[in-house]
Amino acid sequence: MTVWTAITEFAQTISGGISSSLETLIGATKPPEKSIAFTIGMIALGAKMAKADGAVTDDEVLAFSQVFHVPEKDQAAVTRVFNMAKQDVAGYEIYAAQVAKLFGVGSHVLETVLDGLFHIAKADGVIHSGELEFLERVSDIFGFKQREWLRVRARHVAVKDDPYEVLGVSPDATLAAAKKRYKSLVKELHPDKQIAAGVPPEMVRLATQRLIRINAAFAAIEAARKS
């Protein structure tokens, strides 16, 4: 059974709020249940993200579909979950806490979730103040410190990547410290490790895109220090 088939079944059987049904799934912390719970939580957060600026646009819904490549036969079910989450009285904080519970606060997987939400926020060409507040609060629930939040935000709102911010080290850090941080990130973001954690392929792709920026950032720091 694929994740999308499971979500289709979930959409057909759900009768109460999504958050309560999601909590039951979270009890099974191994793939494929973990991947299913994660994807449903991401759908719910994506729906809440789309409403953060006061309205859900076609571009934002399209952006969600770009993050999660939903098969056409399962699109109706995913749309149903998406719409139910928009209308759910449960606040986005509940969904954020449930997703964090799957992987543990501060997990690199959760940073990839923030990247996906930023992608949705940027869909209409601008990140609104309400969306930034939403994202910062989700970041806080995920267990990220302010500096870590600023690093994530810089990837999406800065004109040009600051290699130190991308890597998450101070500009006065030694090259050895920067290299240690770089190797740690490469290990955490490796596709095999992401898959083993129960992360859907879409999130693995986002993590891989982040890894490309991290490689470029360390290369820039290394070149600057050796020049």
C-alpha cells in the first residue's frame, strides 16, 4: 500500500477532526505508518499555511501539489483532507506539535518541513507578515532556537545566501568548526537517512535541495579561508 492509497482510505473513513485521527496514527512510529502520519500532518500544516495571509489562492494550492506530487487518482482524497484541515477548529499549533512528535524537536526533518511551508508561502510571489508569524511559531514548536529560525528564513527571503547562515555557524568560527558542522549536516540530510526516518520522497527531494546549498556554502567558506 502506498502512502497516497492509505491517505485515500483515511479520507474516506475520517468522521471527526483530523487532529484526533492523526494522533492515533502517530502511535505507530515505524514506516509506513510514520510516513502516512507525517504526510497527513504536512497536508494539514500546508492548508493552515495557505490561510495564514487571510485567503487561500490557487497558486498556494498548486504550490502544495508541487511539494507533494499527488497521483491524479488520489488528488480528490488529498484535497478533501486539505479542505477539512482548513475548516478544522484545531489550530495549526496542534498539527505542528504532532509532526514534531513524530521525529523529535529540533530534527533536521522538521527543518525540511519548514522549507516546504516556505515554498507554499512564496507561491503568490510574496511572503506576508501573517505567513512569517505562522512559520516562526511553527519553528518554535519544532524546537528551533531563534538563530536556527533566522537561518531557515534567510534561505527564502534573502537576496543571496550567506554561506555562514546556510551552514549555521558564526562568521568567526574556525574552518575546522565549519567543516565539522558541514559533515554533520551532510550525514543528517543524506537521502538514505531521510528515507530510513520514514520521510516521504517529496521531503527527501527538499532535503537534497538544501544539501546542494550547504555544499555550496562550505565550498565558499573554504575558498575564502584559503585565499
